[in-house]
Amino acid sequence: MQPTISIPKHWDYPRFALEQRTEQGTILGLYYYPSGTELAEQFGVGWRYALMSNKNSDELFHFQEDQIKLLSPEELFRQITAEIDVYQQQINILNRKLTALTQGTNNG
């Protein structure tokens, strides 16, 4: 069964998704200030997003929906390609370790 999140019909639907990459970072959380609440009166009705600027950071930054800028398709492609390259290097290192381990076992 696919996990789902229900959003009340009288709320606007969020423009961005969890784990979406943006210029400000990756979206890790979102929350809504509904009308008629103290937070909405103070900060405005709508969605707020918690983002991490990079995966090695321990800081979250909070943005309103209109403050978030999407990455261009080219930048998104570049980021994903760079991440694949890092993982591929890690896979190559692990494969070399496995080869060394099996050669050592076969020689002993």
C-alpha cells in the first residue's frame, strides 16, 4: 500500500513536494498555517517548507512558498549526475575491496 497524506479540501494544495530539490536546498518538511489561527494572522495563511541546504548540514531553513525557487532543468540534471558519480565511485571502491577479499580467500 502506498503511503498517502490527506490535505483538507479547504486548504490550498502545496506547490512543492518532500525531497524536491530547490535553489535553497532539499525540502524535508512542510506545514500549513490555516486561516483564523494566530500563526496565520502573524505570518500569513499558507504553506511553509523546511529545507536543508545540503545533505551534510544539520541546519533547517524555513521558507514561505513564494520564497522558494525551483532549479532549472539543467541544474537539476547537473546535481543528480554529480550525485550518481559520487555513488559510482563508492561502488567501485567496494567492488575493489570485494575483489581483494575474494582473492585473499582463494590464495589462503
